[in-house]
Amino acid sequence: PLALHMEIPSDLASVPAESPLPSSILRSLGDRSYDKRKHAALEIEVLIKGLREIDDTDRICSVIALLGQDFATSTNANHRKGGLIGLAATAIGLVEDIHLYLDALLPPVLHCLDDPESRVRYYSCESLYNVAKVARGSILRYFNQIFDGLCKLFADVDIDVKNGANLLDRLIKDVVTESESFDVERFIPLLQKFIRRSNPYIRQLLVGACHNIFVTLTLTVPGWITVLDSVPGVNMLDWLPDFLDGLFNMLSDSNREIRQAADSAIAGFLADIRRERRVEFCSMVGILVNQCQNKDRFNRLTAITWVKEFIKLGGDQLLLFYAELLGSVMHCISDSEAEIRQVAGSTNTELLELVRETDHDFELSPLLQTLTSELASNHIPTRMASLRWINMLLRKVASEMDQFISDILPSLLTTLSDEADDVVLSNIEVLARIALLSEREFQRVLGAIVRLFAEDRRLLEMRGSLIIRNLCVLLNAQSIYVSLALILREPPRLTRGSPAITGDSRTEATQDEASLERPQFDDLEFRSIMVQTLSLILLTARELDELRKLLRMSCKLNAPQEATELFVTLFSTWSHNPVATLGLCLIAQAYKLASSLVTLFSNVDISVGFLVQIDKLVQLLESPIFIHLRLQLLEVDATYHPFLLKSLYGLLMLLPQSTAFCTLSTRLATVSTLKSHLSQTARPTMNHVEANVHLKLLDVFNRVQRTYTAAKRRLSSQCRGECE
């Protein structure tokens, strides 16, 4: 029956029983000549076809074993080449029965892919190609081993081997695409392994790029990731988290074709995500967050673009990852690349709106940790964005934010020293928002600001006015001033190392003199400077118009209790600075008290700083704020007029000959002399209650000033002791 189908070689009958192949084939198969080896392979093909016809399975297995064990693993390179050609011929001869022998055919072929001889590796690639071409779908159960071999071939240094690998790669892709039962789950771990490799040829294999075929012909071949996505029944989005990071890393490859191919694949997956109804966003968040901090700009741009799409598509699915996403956005919002900054800015807006509008509960702690750390960023846009977020959270979940104030307040206070005014202004808004939470938080914020000023005098000098004025605009100016006055009126610390200001403003209106016995001079000096700052704001800032109006009513007959209490409270604290105290009396039209106060200035240490403050006060008297005082100089018949004149003349007597002296002297010269006015006007009197109030206030002023005198003496004694 065999003779009816094909001609059996004449020496087949003479083959020894122990050898499945004739000796002539064996000799030719190991010959140096390629033609002889090829001829032997053709004879093996004919032989295998004949054996298949007679169903001689044992003989076929023997031939495969002989070729795989004696030839393909021989130490002789020509024998290995012959064995590989022979195995390819065997595969061709087996035709559709090849699936029965793949377990024997493939191992020696795959083994030779690692051969030290480049020509052996090429023949191994060629042999594998022929086996796959015949086996088609049957070979897929060995796909992982074949793919591993492909990666080795693509990384080969020999150009012929690479060209052969390209042909094999295209064939295997065709086979996989045709298949309806490809096991992608088994392949993914292998993909994860190789996608981390930086070898450009392996990357070309995975994502596709321009491959050189036979050196002269260039083709663009789709990568395996793209091919698998087109396989029926395979949705690569299900496995995207397993290889997305490696795909992103290819965006920074030095090879332009690989970058373009990776970008194309990533764009394709993003398009698929937009179309899919159900996508597992959460498992990819960590990858995108890391890529947003990649050194390569293209990685960062692509990653932040994905983050923006995730926020738009994922919505509340990303609830647990708000903090991580926010961290990546904050990093990119100050990127050196304008395009990345632009995308990050719009992404930040969308994420902020998503959190603002969500009705679901979310973890505040991780969000606030991220925002607090970003407040220390070196970049202004990041710090600004962090403050906007904190402000939004204080509005959205005020009751829940209360427990985190102690965690975020130190960072907010540090940010008050920021070099950028915009950051400081935004920070003040946040502090004002915290102060509105409750009376306790109001006092905590103001107390913390005072402590900060005490520790950082330069901040008080450079930004103190800006901070206090804006707090007065955002909050109630009267509450701000009363609280600050009570905080500053507390007993100074008695020993070094204890806090200068506690921030608890619940003290009595009057102080026990014993509580002021041995204060540190630094504390007193700070209080004096702080009062000077508050006084200057009070006497100049338009934002405090209402507060000044209330003060002007405080010393009138039938004055509202609120106004009187305000004046008394401020006076007690303002006593730490004599000039500020006088300015307070003048703005409150307490001219009787002011005239008495000027008399007491003879007991005050008249320093250069004191004279500078007097000079500034005289200049302020020429400002619109004090227009009422200047017009009252004309009311020569008023009961307060003598006291007003005495106060102003007292200022004049305190001033050295200077511009301020000339200004005030000229102003007073327009009014009749003091003597003539006193003669025309009956000396005013005060009722008993008013007199008592004035005496108490003057007593407070005297006690505070004695404290300063005692502190200066102790300081001088200490200095002399150190010198001795």
C-alpha cells in the first residue's frame, strides 16, 4: 500500500534495526555542506510522510528522538544544524498529525535558541517557524515557552537571527489571532516579566515598532499587547493593571519608535476605558501616582492625563484613593513643563469639585496629611492649591474638621512666613475659616498667631499688619481686637523656657500686681511692639472704621456699655505702650484722660524709639482719620477743649525740634493761646463715677510702666554682673 502513495528510498530496508534513519541520511545530515543537510532533510520529510501513511508511530518517535537527542544536542555545530533541519522536515511530513508529537519536537528546538553558535540559533528559529506553521493552533499550549524563546531571539546580536525572529513573531501572532481559546491568564505573568526589561528589541516585540526584515525591507509590526487585545474573547483591560506600569516605562525609552508604539498602545487602552462601562480603576491608581513623579516629562504628561480621565470616569469609585490622586496632582501642578501644569491645574479643579459635590463619606485624615505635607512644597502653585483644598474642606465638613485642627494648624502658621503674598493671603482665609468653627477655635487661632509673633519678631514686623488687617476683614474686627488685647494682657512668663503667651484670653479686666512682679524683659518688649502694631492698624486701616466709630462713643455720656467695655479692655493692654495708649485716648476722644496721661510721661523712659513713636503719632494727627480731632480744636467753648489742647501741647513739649514739632506747632498756632481759652471757659468737672474710672485706668497704666522700669533695671544688673 505504501508503494501506491510514494517511492520509499532504496536503502530503507538496509537501515539497522537500532537506527530509524538510513546511514546515508545520517551522514548527510551532519555534513558541513548546507546543500547536503538540506537534501537529507527532504529525504526525512518523505520518510516521515511514508511512515505516517502506514501509521508507524514508533518509528516516527524514534526519528524524532534521534534528531532531538543525537543531533540537536550534539557538540558538533553541524550536527546541531542538521538535527534542527531534520526536526523541521519531520514537522512538515507529519502535517495534521503533528499535534501528537509536539511534546517531542519542541524541546530540542527551543533548547537550541540558547546555542552559542549564531547559525544554530538561526536554524532553531527556522525550525520553530516550520513547526508552528504546520501545527497552527495546536502549538498554543506551548505558547509561553515559545514566547520566552521569541524574547531571546529578539534580543539576539545577530541580524539574521533577528530577521528570522521577526518572521516567527508574525506567524505566532497570526496563529494567536485566529485562535478562540488562547489562555491569556497563563501568559500575563510572562508578560509582566519581560515588560520590565529595558532591552529595546524585547520592547519592540511587546509594543510593536519598525522591524528590519532581511535588512533591506522595513515593516511596522503590531506588538503583542496590541495583538492580544484583538484576540476573540480576550479583554486586555482586565489585565491592564498587570502590565500598565511597564508600558508607561517604555514612554521614556531612548528609541523613538518604541516611545511612539507605547504611546499608541496606551492611548488605545485609554480609548477602551472610555468606552467600557465597568473598569477597575482602583488597581491602576498607584501606577499612575508613581508615574506622575517620573523624571521623564512624557511619562508625567501621560500619567496626569490618565488621572484626569479617571477622575472624570471613575467618580466615587475612587473614594479611597482621593489622597493618592491629590498627591500626584499636587506634584504636577508646579511642573517645569507648561503643558503638564495646565493639565494638572484642570485635573485639580475636577478632583476638588468631585470631593466638594460627593455625598459619600470619605477619609479626611489621608487627605489632610497630603495637604499638610504639600504646604511645605518649594512651589507656590502647590502651596496655593493646598490652601484652597483645606478651605474647601473646612466649608464642606466643618464639624469633622474640628478634630484635625491641631494637626494642620502648625503648618498653616509656618506658611504665614511664606515669601509669596498670595500664599499668605490664602492662608489667612483658611485661618479665618478655622476661627469661625467655634469660639474655642477662634481663641486658639489668635493665641497661636500671637505666639508665632512672639517667636518670630521679623514676621511681626514684615507681615503683622497684613495678617491682622485681613483677619479683621474676614472676621469681626471688634472680636479680633478684644481677644488680642486679653491675650496680651495675661501675666508674662516668669521663667525662661515657659510659653510667653498662652492664648487663653479668659482673664479678669484688672490684674493683680503680684502677677507682674518678675517678668522677663523680652516678654514685655514683645507686648509693647505688638500693641504698637495693633495701634498703628487701629489708627490707619480703613477696615477698622466701625471699630473707631464705636471707640468715639465710648467716653460720651450715656455711652453704650459695649463701647465703654471695649475702651477699658483696650486701654489696659495698650498701657504696655505709652504712645499707643495716648493714641487710643485721642481716637476715643477721651481728652481728659489723655491730658492726665501726658503728664505721666515724665515717668516713662524716653528712648529714641519712644520719640519716633511720638513723631509718627503727630503725623497721624494730620491724616483723615483724625479730622474730627482737628475740627474739635475750633470748639473753644466745649468742656473737653482745654484737655485736648493740653494733650496736644504735651505732645509738643515731648518732641525735639523736628518736622513733626513744626507741624504740630503750626497747627496749634491757628488756635488761640492756651491761656486765653482757659480764661474764657469754665474749668470742666467730672462726676464721681467718671473720675473713678479715670483714676483706675491711670493706675493700670502706672503699674504696667513700673513693671517695665523694674525689668530694665534687672536687665542692666545682669549685664553688669556678666561684665564683672
